[in-house]
Amino acid sequence: MEKEQLDMYRHSMAHILAKALQELYGKKLKLTIGPSIENGFYYDIDFDKSITPDDFALIESKMKEIIKRQEDFVRKEVSKKHAKELFADNKYKLEIIDELSDDEVISLYYLGNDFVDLCRGPHVQNAKYLTNFAYKIDKVAGAYWRGSEKNKMLQRVYVLGFENSKDLKAYENFVEEAKKRDNRKLGKELDLFFFSPYAPGMPFYTPKGMVLKNELIKLWREKQNARGYIEIETPQIMNRKLWEVSGHWEHYEQGMYTLKIEDEDYAIKPMSCPGGMLYFNENIHSYKDLPLKVAELGKVHRFESSGTLSGLFRVRCFTQDDAHIFLREEQLEEQISEIIQMIDEIYKIFGLPYVFKLSTMPEDHIGDEATWRKAEAILEKCLQNSGKEYSINEGDGAFYGPKIDFKVTDALGREWQCGTVQLDMQLPKRFEVHYIDENGEKKEPFMLHRALYGSLERIIGVLTEHFAGAFPTWLAPIQVAVLPISDKCLDYAKEVKNTLSQNGIRVIVDERNETIGKKIRENQGQKIPYILIVGEKEMQEGLVSLRKRVVGDVGSISLQSVIEEIQQKIKDRNLD
């Protein structure tokens, strides 16, 4: 079934749901809107009684009954006046109608003789076409009318909807697998990070989480250092005047944390770019200095409403793996190509395929349209020259410039926005940035904003779910667990640990007074790549008994063989 047809079926099912709710709960229940969405549909209702999971079976049964009636979906066009008379007792429908022009023709859809809804359609001709459509009420959530916190909180009844029961079951299996991989769940189980009510949306990293983070930073620095980047650090809090120059105060103030210091306005930085501009302006630069590639691991803070926070994917405090590249126009293509190559190298290490999205000028932007179109054309030319496929994401650029977004696909087929390269032709002008050209004259440089990961939090969240917590050996916070069978073997276990540590391998000894079976199960549950079991036999022979996460029990082996294998995996950064 094509997407357009599936959307029509889902939209029609939203009317079936609305009619079922109305028949079950009467006129006290007010219908608002009910669109089709990805994986199903919903309907927002204003109702004093809470719809709970105990009601789901009853509602689904009523929907089935309505479909069996095989009533027609009939479209009728009416005047605004007639529509207002028809929905006189529904303030939500009236609000929608009032926003339409007086001479606009309004379409209604009837389902049988006793149900009508304000709707543009389209819908199936008759409910009989929905007989084999597979659906299941998923959940009920709160939703403000028209998404505004100033309006009343409604109940949103979400329903999964698919062409057939096979597709529905496949989606349910996908959801279950996604739950197992949820970074919030695994972050806690694997002791990587946590959140506290004292700092909502701001992750706390544990020692294991810091290992993960530092390994990613190490890779980030390697890729940059090989290409001539320098690294700086800029302040967390800067004066309002800076953010007015950059345009953030006007275009992004609602997302910033602000404060007063000695009666002056300051803000915690939501982005690192203005600090990078100040760094460039601190010295006089020649055309020979360009491209100047300035990287920063910038800790930034952005206000996100509590309802949007989601593990490491949507946080209020995160570390951007930022870089700002100052360059001449003739250097743009080469530098953008270099960034694409860097990102390609990194994502291949993780086994993450990706696609390009060219995001263009948004409504809320700074600078004139001609400058924007020139910048967009430059980026598109670079994409065309790369030979890779890309799509246009209209109106989704940053407020200061267009960008190429890199969207990775994880093991479950989900897309995540990660790396980005943005062409900025506005901030250099605003900060009066210039270099001295070959004729001794001042000239304004171009500037690229660039992030390889997007943010460390985002990439850790993606990788945690992509690998389901079973990180490749080089990235795993603990690479080896040594399990002594008894206290008699503890000293030998510690010797093994010391040898591994001296060879640059992250290792622990499980000294707990538990059975070896329980130790194996629990360390496997921690998704540790290598488990070394040592008993009296291994101690006497100077060996270890090896269990690998992927292949299971290997048997007795020399410790040196284990070390060499792990060191090779760390060096190669392979996926095992």
C-alpha cells in the first residue's frame, strides 16, 4: 500500500475512533482534531472522565462494530454559517471555523446519518474497506489544545494502524526491541549515566560513562589533528551584548538561560560560535593563515520544555564537538569535502549508514535572501560533486545559514540527526571579522560551523541503542572481567588484572563471594566483551579460561594471546 493510501486509511480510522468515542460516552465528550500520523492515528478529546487502559478493549470493540455497519463516508460542502450552526455546541470546531474566511467553502464528512466531522479528507468510500485494517489502541496522553500551554489540556487517544495484522505485529516487535535498547534503560543498567531531579535534562556521567565519552573524544581529536585543527576553550557565561551581536538574543532568547551579574544581563552559552568569533578577532590574520580550523568541545545549555526531554537525545546540557573554520571562498569546496570525508570515516567505524539533507533558509533568519541563496548553491554544488545522494529539507536551516545534515540509520532502521556542516555568511559580518589579503587589504572570510557527532550526548545515545549496550571492544567501558572461582585463586586473578592493565586494557576482578555461574551471568548481563575465568587448574598452568561475548566458551588459552587479540581490536577499532 502506498503512503498516500495508507494515510487515507488511517485518517478514515480516526473518524471511526471518533464515532466510537461519541457513541460510548455521549455528547459530554467533545471532539477536536484527529489526524493520521506515522504508524497510526489519534484523536484529541475534551472529556471529564479519564480514558484508561481498562477502556481500550471496549473502544476497540465499538470501532469493530462501526466498521461492520459498512456505512459510507460522504463529503458535503457547506457555508461557514451553516458549519457554525452544525457545531454550535463544540467550541473547538468553532475556533477552527472562525479562522476561515467568510466566503470559504467548508467540507464535512458524514459517516452514516448520526456522525459528522469537520474535515478536508480524503477518506475511503465506505467503512467496509477498513475490514482488514489492523489497529490497536496504544496509549492515552495529555495534549494541550493546539499545542499551547495556555490552552486546556486534552486527552489524546493514540491508535496504531497498519494495512494488515502482519505489519502491526512487526511494528509491535520493533517497539519492544526499541524498549530493550532505550538509552535511559541501558544507561542505568550498565551504569553509564543518570539524571537527577536537581538538574532535569542534564546528564551525570559515571566512571564507565566517562570512559565511553573519552574514547569518543579521543577519536574526534585524532581525526582533527591529522587535518590541522587547533583546539580552544571559551567561557560558559558571556555578556548579553555578545549575544545581541550574534543575533542569539533576538532569535534564540527563549532557549537561553539568562542571569544578572552586577546589574548586567548575561547568558550561559547555548552555542560556541560567538566565542570562536572572539578568538579569531583577538589576532590579525593573513590570507596565508586560512583555512584556520578552530575546534572546541563546548559545554552548552539550552532550555527545552520538560515534555520534550528524552534521555540523551533531548537534553538541556550537552557537549558539542564543535569547530569553526575561517576560509576564503575558493577554499570552501575543498574544506566541505574534507568534512564529509571525516564524518564518513567516523560513521564507518560505528557501522552507521547515513544520508545527506540540505537544509535551507528558515522563516526566522538573519541576512538577506540573496546571500542565503548563494550559500545554499555553494553547499548544493559540494553535495553534487561528492557523488552521494541527498534530499532538500526546506526551511530547516540555522537562523544564520544553510547546512548539510548527516542523518545516521541505526540497527533498528531509525534515523538520527548527528553531524552537520553549516555555511555562515552572517556572523563574520556581524562581528566585523576580517583577514589581510595578498594585496594588504581587509577582507571578510567565509565561515563553516562543523560537528562530527552533533553532540557527545546524542552520539552516545545513538550508539547505546544501536549496539544495545554491547559496545565494540575498543569502546566498551570494561573490556575484560576476571572471575576467580574461589578465594584461593584471587591473587592469581589480580595478577591477570595487573598484566592486562599494564597492556592498556580496561579490566575488573569480580571478587564477590558468589557462585561462578552467577558471576558469569551477571558480567554477561553487563555486556563485557571478554570474561576470563580462573580456577586452580588455570592458576597451575598459567592460563585463563576464555568466554567471548559473541562466540561463548572458547576454553583455556594463554593470557598473552588474549592481550594480543584485544590490542588488535583496539588498534583497528573494529565492530567486534
